[in-house]
Amino acid sequence: MNSKMSRAAVAVSVVATLGFTAACGGGGDEDKGAETKPSAGATAAGDEKDSAGQAALTEAQLKEAALAKGDVKGYKIADMPADEMPAETVPAEPAACQPIANMFYFTSDPKAKARVGRTATPEDALSASVTSLALAAHEQSDAEKVIADLREATEKCTKYEDVGNKYSGVEALPAPEQGDEAVSYKMKGDIEGAEIPMSFTVVRSGSTLIGFYSMNMLDADKAQVPTELLEAQVAKLEKAAG
């Protein structure tokens, strides 16, 4: 899992080049090890709800719902390389920060049944922003637990470490009124000797979670999840899942 910091390393290179091309590279766009079957409570079409709420979407449904090239004006949308979405969670210290450490890599506990990742980079070559997003299919009760755990972690966690990387300044932010519920927070990462401001927003729509992650080394005020990307992704998911 030596490539887990590649998204952050890209941000470092952005400062040096005042451009951004690395995140537009190819690679897989889904968790190869994840299950892709509908839940036991779903019909063959995968669109029925069981007693716990909406059943998990399939990998094919996630792909259909994920942002694609041309969906958001001013942004280049590309598949997220598979090595940026590790299948396993990374232990964090203290344990109260584990949900936040998980979301940095778009993992969770309970584990998603399928995931699809995208990168979105501004067409402005001088932008130092990096935005990644991932759609994760869960049973609805599991999706609700992931959100609840994240919300609790933003109240109890202020800093943490995982595999030698340090993060600080964890702070809850006002959540957008999107989907069924959402949680937002910010923090700073000490990565390759550089302090990088980061913002996260996680939205639950039915049984699906959408994780957004943005950072900007040049301007902390711009290290925010772009509203246009968030709104476009939530709308596309809700249309596909409806």
C-alpha cells in the first residue's frame, strides 16, 4: 500500500508545476475485491427495498451513477486509479479517529459491497486544487452507521496518525443539505514535509455513500469540496438510483 499517499503527492507536484495532469491518468475505477451482487433483500433488478431500507446498488449501477467526462462544466473527470482505493482499512491512532482515517482512502467499516472512484480537476491549468470522489454501495443500515461514526469522530478526534503519516486540526464543518444526510469536516495533513489543508464531505443517499475529498496547497480557503461537483454527483446518483 505504498501508493496510498499518491493523491497528496500529486498536490505537492502541482505546486511545483502550477498545473495538474497526474490525477487524470487511467487505472481501475472500482474496488476489484468488492462484492457486486445485489443484497439478499433485493429483486433480480436490484431495485427493491428490504426491511432495513434501500438495498445496496450493484457495481454496474454505481458506474452509471458516477460523474463522467462532460458532466460538470470546467472540470476534467477521470477514473480514479485503483491503487488509490485500497480494499482494506488502515489502523489509526487514536482509535476515535478511525472513521476519518478510513474515509481518507474511501474505505469504511462496515466495508462497502462495491465502489467506484473519480478524480475531478479544474480545466484551469493554474489551479492547485485536487478533488477526488467515490461512490460506495452499502445496505442502508450500514451506510447510516458509517455516517454516524464519521459524525461522532469529528466531535472526538482532533489529530491522528496512520502508517507514519500525521494529520491535525480535525474540525467539523456545516454539512450541505444534500441527499438524506451528510457530514463535513476539515483537517491538515503533514505529507512529504508539506502541510496540506483538506476538506471532506460525505453524503448518504439511500444506501449509497458519496465521499468527496478536496485539497489545495496554495490557498487553504480553496481547499473545499466544490459545490458544483457535489450537487452534480448527488443529482446523477439520485436519478440513476430512482
